[in-house]
Amino acid sequence: MRSTFRPAAFDVMVMIVGGLLLGLVLTQLPQALRAADAEAGTPGVFTAESRSCISHPGHTSCSWQGRFRSDDGTSRRVDVGLYGDGPGVSPGDQVTARDIGRSGHVYMMSGSREWIMSALLGLLALFLLHRGGLFRMFRTDSGPVRSSEQPGDSRSDLQEDPQGSASA
């Protein structure tokens, strides 16, 4: 049997947002997982050139722009950002970093915690899809409907006589 569930317009919008969010997370997940692993990618040296910061209420996020050169000399990148603040770094300093193949960024050797945000956004996407009813749309009705009533308890099983007493 097919499901008889029909989502409302609001539920459809919630599912669309959840689907788009899930698609975004799934496309970024491989890079987030590579960045989390301090062993992944090409090791090299990042040379800090300039630092930029963005202030949010209660939080400031900073990043360094500079150049990256792989340890074996085969990869040289200019105008890349160093993921993370790079504590204690000054212009001209060199720090060990890894290139995981992400456009415009290299990562500190300690790895990254980007995967945490990806995981949280993935859970939010699944919640939105569930809330919108996506999983109910694919559920099929199979088997008899179970009832909490025991045989003989329903009114249809009892016949009343004119005096108000029940007879079987």
C-alpha cells in the first residue's frame, strides 16, 4: 500500500530547506574530515603576511593571509589563508601547515574542528526533513491496524436490551 500522508505547504518548505542544507553539508564533509585529520594533506610552510579580523558580538575571528610552500617544493601557493588564528604569529613568521586541497586555505598541523559544525548542520538538516514529514511520505501501511481494545470490549460487540442490561 502507498502512504496517504500529504504534507502541507509549510512542511514542504521545511523539507526543501532541510534538503538544501543536507546537500551543502554533504558537499563540504569530505574536506572537513580531511582538515580534521592532522595527518592528511601535503605538509609545508606557511609564511604569514597579513592578518584580518572580523568582530561579532562577543566573538572575534581572525585569520592570516600569506604564502604556502610544500616541504618537497612541488607546491607553491600565494594569497592563501591559514585556517585558525595562528596564536603568537607575526608578519613574516613561518609556521608548519598542511594543504588539504581546499581552495584558498591551508591548515595548521594540529588539524581543524570544522567537522563539528558540519555534523551539527547535518543533524539540523535531518531534523528539518523529519519535521517536514519526509520519512512519513515513504512509510507504507502494511498489516492489520492494532487496537488497544480487547475483543468483546467495543460497543459493537455488546447488544443492549430495552431494560439497559447487556446480553451477549
